[in-house]
Amino acid sequence: ECVNIIVKSILYLVKYDVDFLKNTIPHFINEHNLPNHSLHVAIYAIKLGKDLHLNTKKLIQMGTAALLHDLGIKKINESLINKSTKLEIAELEQVQKHVTYMVDIIKQNNIHDPYILDAVMNHHEQYDGNGYPGKKEQDEIGVFASILAISDVFDALTSNRPHRKQYTSFEAIKMMLKDESMVNK
């Protein structure tokens, strides 16, 4: 119920204030932490979904998936999440489990919407088939998962991380457009 209220509030602001995103981004706290990241991703995803003309029901589903997408990280050892050096293969595999953990958490909380579950499960899939957990390719990745992936990567790039400083919005978009795993061919 709380998630629904937050999502509907974001949706209202995005729908009725054309400058909401432009006026809000400068106030984002770009230190990577789960509450900030989840909120930023939800705002970006709802805005992107609105610009793609998703209806209100789909925007609420998209926003819900975005707000919840990374909470499975809470089941991962914090030292792995905040590690400032490259993760070993076993460590990376542990971190990647956050998507399946989150789908389990969502189901335990009686959210069974297939769009939300698919977006959360597949937001780290890449069009070139190198993502996770299923190594899906472009045609196998749903619109919600794609929107969530774009929003997630953009926020990650524009936030400080243990291993690097944040990029500007312009730098982040440039990097994303050059990344073949993200470009729809």
C-alpha cells in the first residue's frame, strides 16, 4: 500500500508538472544507497514510460517494479555491495542473485503481477545476451525490463560508487548510447 502511494505521487508529479524531472534532478542525493537509488529509478522509469505513452495502469506497474527492483540487495553481504575493487566471479554471482531474491520477496508480499515480476527479474538482461539471470536477448526482454534497465543504469552512472565518482547526465547518456549491450538494433 505504501509503495502504491509513492508511485501514484510520482506519477501525479510527472503527469502534471512538465518541468518536474528537470527541477528535481539537481536535488537528487547522488551517493549510492538503496533508498535514493530506488526512488530515482522509479522517477526515471515513470517519466520514460509516460514519454512512451504507457497508460496509467502500466505506469503504476512500472513505478512499482522500479521502486522495488533492487531490494533483494539487502540479502547480499554488504561488503560485496560496497567493494571498491573488481568482484571475483563467485562474488559477482552472489550479487547477481539479488534479482531472484527480490522476485521471491515480491511474491511473499502478494504481488503476482507478471509485468512487475518480469521487470524485476530481467532488469539486468542486455540486448546482446550478456546480461543475467537468463542471458536473454533483445526480443526476449520486455518493455518494462528495458525501461527499468535504462533507468537503473542511468542512475548508477550519475551516482557516486565505491569504485568511481559519478558521471554527469550528459556523460552517462553518451556512454549508454555507445554501449552495444543497451542499443536496440
